[in-house]
Amino acid sequence: MSKSNLAETFAKVANVAVMIGTPFALAFGYVISLDDSAESLGLTNALADYLVGLAWALVLLASIYVWPVSSQHRFILMVLWVARIGTTLGLMLFYEGYYPLDAAFYFTEGLIERDPWSLFGFGTGTDNMVAFAAIHNQILPASYHATKVTFSMFGLVAIYLIYRAACLYFRRDFPPLLYLVGLFPSIMFWSSIMGKDPLTLLGIAIYCYAVVGYAMKGGLRFIAWATLGILLAASMRIWLAMIFVLPLGVVLLFGRIGPIAKALLVLATVAGGILAVQLFMEKFDIEMTEDIVATADIFSEALVGGGSEQTISGGFTDIGSILAFLPWAAFSTLFRPLPGEVTNLFGFVAGLENVLLLSLVIRALFAGHLRRLSEPLVAWIVVTIVVWAASYGILSYQNLGTAFRYKLQVMPLLLLLLLYLGAHPRLQWQKETTVRSVEFSKR
């Protein structure tokens, strides 16, 4: 079977699976878990709240028809949104009925908040979430499920922006890739919750698209968008500014851009990096090396609890103990839990996904295309993922379930990176990237 026929078959199978699976997920979730979900969230009129959410999901489905995208992309986005309806208003009910969620606090506080605009602040993620919930309840009928649907739409937009960044880099459109990233289970699920994660992913997606756009086309508008994206992500979790801004040095050092543009970007990146580090240190009262060790030790115990709990023997006593622990922590954050480590449904799915990711790593190592790592934007993604994994490894090592949710922040990048490193050269990506690298100096 040719690659074009294989891609068409994959798309058809995905379309059929979504159209059959979504009604089943909605019906199953509604019948089995709607009441449990409502009780866990403190909803007094579960049916009315749910119907408002379903109606809003259908309105957003219709809105995709007028999005300024190609007709082919519009169709795929509608399919992906139908799948998200099944996830958000079906499968998500099981999760909401079983686990205590911050979403309940965001929504209930939003119901009583009368001045939400005063709550917004940089790095104050909880207040920002309450403010958003309050504003949402003022614009639309107050409904937890409708608010959750809006967050799910933020997640879909984020995935599409990351896909468009990949198209921009490869100078080609490959619709099956949009299906793959959009339907990847953990990406679809965790970017559909009512919480910080969809907004964080949207900010990261805007930032990544802008970085790729600047590297490929240039233009101050991309710098403005990159700034907006990182501010949005950092408004939810302030340390993300530091994690995502610092790796930009890879693009600046190795990208073939003009000297004036490079000097300006170096100054902007250094200033942004220093500001991000200062804000991070102020947030957690870090002033000296001892504070770093103490803060890392506190973070390492912050998420202890639940069925996926594990402990760090002895804690952290100095910088050396932190550095020695980082490689295993980073691996755990990216590729654990493995099958059997977390014995529930979410752990089972997470284990299968991580086995898939590790198989893609092995494929990439033996495909013979590691020279692609020398491409500036590819190197930037690698450094970004490594910095993210090292940073989050300490925070989330002791709770693999939470680590799996946090991985949403880099999962689309990790998935695309591994697919690219393992891609067959007949896709001609290598030839096209060589052409692009020359164009860095022609802008």
C-alpha cells in the first residue's frame, strides 16, 4: 500500500471511529457517571448543567464551519471536536466522579465572585482560573460543563497551532499528522479538562508557533505573539517562562539569521530569561543555594499521595544530590508510568502510551537520521524538552499520575520530534530543511 493510500485509510478509520465512539462515550458516561460527577463537583442540577454544556459544544461545533482555515482542515477540526465532545461530556465524567478536582473550586468560587477582573495577575494561576470561571458564568448561563467545553476548545486550538507550526517547518501539509496529534489519548483528554492545563497548552502553542514562524519568515509580529504566548502560559504556572524562554539560545546560536536581528533577540532573550528567573525566585523566596536545595526538597514532597505515589529516599541534602537524581527524574517524567506501575484505568492507558513513546525513541535511535538534531529548531525543541523534564522531574516524580497530566505541556512537541527523527527520508523532510537553513540568511 502506498503512503498516500495508507494516509487516506488512516483518516477514514479515524473518522469512523470518532463517529461511532462519540455517541457511545456520551451515553455511557451519562448513564454511569453523571450523578457521581455532579456529587463530586457539588452541582445541584446535574441534568440542566449538562444540557447547557452539550448545547454549547454543538454551537462551537457549528462555529468551526466559519474558521479561517482550509476546507480540509475545517473538516478534520470538526471531527476532532466531535471526539472532544465525547471525551469532555462523556469519558471525563468518570474522572470527575472518582477524583477530587480543583475544577470544583474554580467553578463554585466563580459563581460567587462579583469582581473577577480584579483577580487577574501574572503567575496567580488559581485566581486567574476563578476569574475566568466567573466571567464565563456572566457571559453564558452558569454551567460547569459549558465552562469545561470552552476549555476543551482552547485545547483544540492549541493542538491546531502546534500542527500548523509543524507544517510551517516542513513546508508541507500532512493531514494524518493532525489526526494523530489531535486524537492522541493523553493529549485529547488532559487538554479537555476544566483547569490550568488547556490554557497552559494554548500559551505554549502560541509561543511555539511564533518561534517557528520567526525562524522561517522573520517579522516582529512573531516576537509579539511569542511574548503573548509565554505570558499566557506563565500566568497559569510562572516557572514556565523560565523553562521555555531559556532554550531559545539554541536558535540564536545556531540559526542563520542576520547579525542585527540576532543581537536584538539575544538581548531580548537574556532580559526575558533574567526576568523569568527573578520572578520564579521571588515566587518561592529563593535567595541562595541553600534555598534552592530546600525548595527542591519541598517540591519533591508536594504531590505525595494517591495510587501512583512513590518516594525519594533520603530527600535532597545538597546540589549534588539534586543533580544525581535529575536523569532518572527526567526519564520518569517523560516515560513513566510503565505498564503495571499504576493499577487503575488511567495508569493502564498511560503505561501503553509510554511504551509507544519508548518504541518511537528506539525507532529514532536506529533510523539513522539523528543528524536532524543539528537543525536549529529541532535542537531547540530537544533542549526545551530536556529543560522541562529536568524541572518537572523533581516536582512530579513522587506522583506518576500527576506527572502524566503535566506532560501535556510538552507531549505534542515530544510526539512530533520522535516522529520526525524516525521518519523515512522518502518524505524529503531532510532535503527541505536543508533548503530552509539557507533561507535563514536571505530574509
